[in-house]
Amino acid sequence: MTDLRDRRGRPLRDLRVSVTDRCNFRCRYCMPREVFGADFPFLPRDQILSFEEITRVVRGLHPRGLRKLRLTGGEPLLRSGLPTLVSMLHEMPDLEIALTTNGTLLAAQAADLAAAGLNRITVSLDSTDDAVFRAMNDADVPVAQVLAGIEAAAQAGLAPIKINAVVRRGVNDHTIVDLARHFHGSGHVVRFIEFMDVGASNGWRLDEVVPGREIVRMIDAALPLEPIEPAYRGEVARRWRYRDGGGEVGVITSVSQPFCGDCTRARLSAEGSLYTCLFATSGTDLRTLLRQGDTAALEQKLDAIWSAREDRYSELRSEQTAGLASGKIEMSYIGG
């Protein structure tokens, strides 16, 4: 079967699969406590896709060009039996399986995940300063617990590990260089992410965004850098390596320099909706088709969804940044 292409000629290469909507952190930029409190109605188990249903979607997309799969949440390691899903997905050839986690449960699960066929892991870690980290995760989790998970993952053979850090001005930007220093020479890659509108929850506080170019300047002043080329089409991080051979860092500039033009990503929510943009607030229900058991109808729907795609939300948002910053434009999601 030929690769799927959307209306802008972009192939489908990457799929993010949320295996749960629950998380044990309450990061301010993602799941703030005042929204996701004790009475928040998380999904009941029967509304979440089973491992078999997730595998059927991936099997439908694999011959259509899918080559990279990322398991996410919420916090994916809260989903019981996750190595079983990894082993089911691992049966498909030429499919890279990665996982993004906050790392709190990683020390106990890294070996089993690696044995099941997990290829790569990304750990979200916004600072190595314990007080800053506890404040940002708003769950009083110590940074040492996450660092232990990273070490366990490396020992399990999942290295090199990517470390994702969301940078928020006035909150953790003063710890950027310390974080870079901590992993300098380790073989792991820190990727600094511009503070952005995750889940439409941060109110577009552009004054809290530290642009990627500023992040690079800060690191370069302490640990000299030089730019390197992307490793593949659609890579979201702009890559820089240390001139002393101590590895590399990346910056993800989804606010200041959006990368929609080469976006090859879709995401599948825990309840079975397929989104063709990571910022989308509405998607297409696949759970109903999955539970009807009509494989042909499911595959036709997958074809139709991607073929109709023309999303470029970050680019459209960037075009309006000046107006937004001055308060003249009210942003809403474009291209669903």
C-alpha cells in the first residue's frame, strides 16, 4: 500500500497514543490542580481503548506509512500492564516504539519495558533544582526520584534518553544551564521546549515564553554550541552539539518558529479519538468503529481522515502573534 498524504503532501509517519488520561503530576502548563482536582471526571475504564483496540489502529496505519509510535498519557506508566501493549506492538516490523513519561514510576518498570521491545524513552524533567522541580510538578515529587528512573532506563538499555524540559520565564529559566550541565557528557539529549498552549490551558501568556534562540544563547555562553542538521524529515527539535564533544541539546520552537510545514504526526486519545494536529481540540471517533468490529470501515476512515488533513495551527497562530500580544486578537483553534 502506498503512503498516505494529506492535502499539503505530508505523509503520516508518527502517531502519539495516549494510554490513559490520568497523571500523578499537576504541572501548571498541562494539568493545573484547579482544573484537574479531586473531583475531576477522568474516563471510566470501559471508555478507554483496550490494548487490542490500540493495536488494531496501529495495524491499520502501519501499511499506510506509520513508522514511529509514541506512548503517552497523562502518565502512561499509570496504565497497568503496559509492557504487554509494547510486546503486541513490537510484532509489527519497522515500527519504532517510544514512550514519554514523567519518570516517577520508571525505575520499577524500565527493565520490563525494554524486554517487551520498547526502543526509546523520553523523560519530562523541567529542572534539576529540587525546589523548582517540586513547584512545577505541584505534587511534591523530588527530582531524585526522576533521576533514578533515568538511570534505571539507561541500565535497561534504553539509552540514549531524551530529556524534555518546558521552559517558563520567571519560573525555571534560571536553571536552564544547570540542566544542560547535568546531562553534558552523559550521552542523553536535553530538549528545551518553549512554553506553549498545551490543552488550551495557559491563557497565551506570551511574556512567559523564552524563545529558543535565547535558550541557545544562554547555554552557548557556558557550554559553546554549534548547529547540526535534522536527523530526519519532520524532526521537531532544532539540534545543537557541544563543541567539546559532550553531546547535544535541542530546542523545540513551536511558538517562535513553528514547524507545521513538515508535520507528520497524529495522535490517538485514550478514549479513541484520532486528532490530526497535536493542538486540536476535536477529533474523529474511532472507538465506535473499533467496537463494531468492521476492519474495512476502520481502514476507510483512516484513509479519509488523513487525506482530508490540512492543519497548520502553529503557523496560523504565529502569524497572529503580534496581534495576540497586543490583545487585539482572540485566538481559537483553527483547522480542528
